[in-house]
Amino acid sequence: MTSYLRGDTAAEIAVELQCSADTVLRWLRDAGVPLRRPGRRKRRDVDTLTIVKLREQGFGWLRIATEVGMSHSAVRSRYLQHEQHLEVHRKRAHAHREDE
């Protein structure tokens, strides 16, 4: 309950407790905790490069999620966004070299 009140999402808590987000929400409701509206928010306290480095070391999405305190889908999404960002820069650099 404390982690939810300080801003963690039900999905993040579920990863830590190894249960579903629905279970966490049910526990919170049963405890009388006011629930936040669902929405997407980026965890600013988790460095994307940490996720990338763990993935490069061979860790799976669930293990990385547990390590950084995020859901596995959020970890995968953050990683893929990073890869897309790198690809755009690679293409721009390649196009710039061709123009010279």
C-alpha cells in the first residue's frame, strides 16, 4: 500500500509481488485506498540505458522488470523506443554521409 501511495503503479507493485495488477488493485480497494485513474506515466527514476544494458547482458523482460521495478511491458516498450530512436539517428547519419 505504501508504494502505491508514493506513486508506484499497480503493475509495478504486481511485478514486485509476483501477482497480477488486478490482484493488487483488489487489495488496495479492499483496504480503502483511493485508486488513481489509469494512465500512462513514464518512470523518470528508471534510466533507459540501465534497461538497455541489462537486455544486452541477456536478461529477459521479466527479469529486467523485476530489477528496475517496472512492468515487463513497460520495460520492453522503453527498450524498443530506444532502439527506434537509435535507428532514426543511424539513418540520418548515413544520409548525411551520402550527401557529402
